[in-house]
Amino acid sequence: MRTLQSAPKEGTRLREVYDLFMASPGTPIDWPTARSQKGMKETLIDFYGLDIRFVGPRGGNKGGKYVLAGMYRGSEFVSFLEGAAQEP
């Protein structure tokens, strides 16, 4: 398993998105996903160990609802969803 980074650098757009998800683990949030933000999602998953999942359309034609379903802390997966499987 790859060594995960702790958090994105303060003051970056990536850190804003990271903080948005970390503020509401297990709760769906509206996130406008432009093409550039798809890369942010992949970075948060691959380098920071977040399990971000699409849970439905936001309404309108842009973005959707996403949830921070869990995250890796070292080699341990921590789920934020009740009754969810331990691994994504």
C-alpha cells in the first residue's frame, strides 16, 4: 500500500475541498464537479486515502451530492457510514 499524505497544503483549492469533506464525514454534500475538480477527487482518493462516493444528482445540470464514506488511517479503513462494509 502507498504511504498516504496527511493533508493538502494550507491555502490551496485542494485543501478547501479536503476540509469540505472532512467537516461532514458520512453526510452528503453538494459539490460542483467541474472537470478540473474530478482530478481533485482522484487526488484526495489516491494520495490522502479518502473514500469519496457519488450519491446522486444535485439538481440542475452541474455537480452532484458526494459523501466522505470513509478514509484510511495507515492500513486501517475507518467507515463513516452506518452499517457499511469495512472496505470500499
